[in-house]
Amino acid sequence: MLFLPRTGDTLAQDVANLSLDLPALIPDFLYSQTSTMLAADPGIGKSIISMQLALSLASGSPLFGTFAIPVPQKVYYLQLEGSYPHAIERLRRMQSVVPLSAEHLCWDMGEGFNVLREADWLRVEARITRFGTPALLIIDPLYMLVAGGLSEDRPASAVVRFLTAMMQTFHCAQWVNHHTHRTRYHNGRIVEEVDPFYGSQWLKAHFDASWLMTRMGKSRVRLDCKKDRNGVLTKSLELIYHQETMTCENIKFAEAPAMAKVLAVIADCKGRNITISSQEICMKTGVSHSHLYRLQNEIGKMNLVKLHKFPGKDTLWEAV
């Protein structure tokens, strides 16, 4: 839906009454109708972050264990690099921690998509329309959208026009993976940069928000917010990567006491009005079955849950 020019009474009504608050898809992390870029060196894990984001938002499960998601949302993932079987392998391993809500998630491999060809725009737009209006469009990675270097104005301008057109058509948020520029040296030493952005300044100006992802050591990365046009995002967070599930976890959650982790899961279940089994709690929190059993009585005294026990079956926890 294109924007209709506003004048007279309609303009006056907007000035008097139009809400300027952005609906939160993930409070403090991702907001509706905003365009966000995640930039990092190759191989650090941009796709892991974006795939986990897609699963969490589609299922309504907390992102990285700590960012609550009020309502599950539709997500369209445009994967322009890598193979589909590889993506499926990752999703299989991730869903041991983050549920797969397949009805809210659509995967598209792009098939040679190039924004310099208008016909390609229409093809992608038609595919998204068949899926249904998504709350989030993920593009992974940015440079595969166009033939030509993104430091050049023509390819960068075509990318910006495509992203703007998708925003106007679907009113969805956008999450775009991008790489940083090559390491720069001065007198033989690496130049440390605050924001090693690669590409035309037209491209950089388009995004409402941007994150820089850097490696902090073995199995740890850091996300620093480099741009926040609306002033609503977390400034930084550190994540720990779990190889067995191919998921990232907020270090604050990973290092939290067992009780705090279990209570966080219970609060999430209450917000989503669902029950959860003891096995699922252990899987989500990393708390052992024996430790969870010891916590049951203490949590029960808080009147936060009803425990439904069935002979020979797992205990169900119902938040109240």
C-alpha cells in the first residue's frame, strides 16, 4: 500500500492525533516498520543470529533467553547465500531450544535475485504476498541482492529503493545481514574502527538501526548498537554460542542462578498461556532434572504454577 499524500483535514488530524510510538516486535531489540542492519566480519555468525531471531519471533519464544516476545509474528526469510539443506540442518538443531512454528515462517532461497531487474522485485513481492503479510522480512546477506559493489552509488541506490518499496508494500520490519569492510592497516598495524561499515553512504543512511557484531573470544560474541534512530534499543549485549544447538544465549541468562532461569521460563509460559513439561524446562534452561525436582517445592510455595503429574509421564507446569 503506497503512501497517500496528506493535506487539509487529514494532515491536521495526523498532526493532532497520529501516534508516534512504534509497536514493539521484541521490546528493546526490534520494532515494527524499522530497517535494521547486522554487520560483522565473515564467519562470525550473522546467519546464526538471524535464523534464531526468525525462530524466536515466529514461535513467540524469548530471544537469546532474555528478550521477551509479546506475540508470535510471521517472518519471511530471504536466504540468498548457502544451501537450503544446510539451513534445514541448522533449524533442526536450533529447534531443540527454540520451537519451530512453521505456519509463521516462510523460507525463500532467492534464486539469482537482482534488484537491478524490476521483474525480480515483482517476483519476490508475489511470493511474500502468497505467504501473507510478514511482520519481519529477513535478508541474508545484503550484497547478494544486487549485481555490483555496494560502495558504488547505482547498486546501493537500487538496494535502498527495493528495501523502501518492500516497507511501503508490507509495512514490515526488515533485518538485513551485511559484512564489514576489509581490515585496514596503518604502519603495519591494524586500524581499530568504531564502525567499520562497508558501502555507499546512501545505503548507511537508509537504515533506522544497525548492530556491529564482533568476536569476544571462543564461543562468545558482542552486539553493539551503532545506530538507533528512534532511541529505543539496548546499547549492547554479549552472547555465548552453543555448538550443539547452534543457538546463542545472553550471557546474563547463561550465568543466572537456576531458580532465576526457571522463573523466567514460567513467566514466558504465562504470557503465552501455555503449559510446559519438566523436560522442556530443563532443555531451555540447562538445569538438570534432579535440580529442577529440588526447586519444585520452593516454586510451588510461590503460587506461580500448578503441577500436573501423570503416572509414567512427564510433569506439566501450568503458570497461574
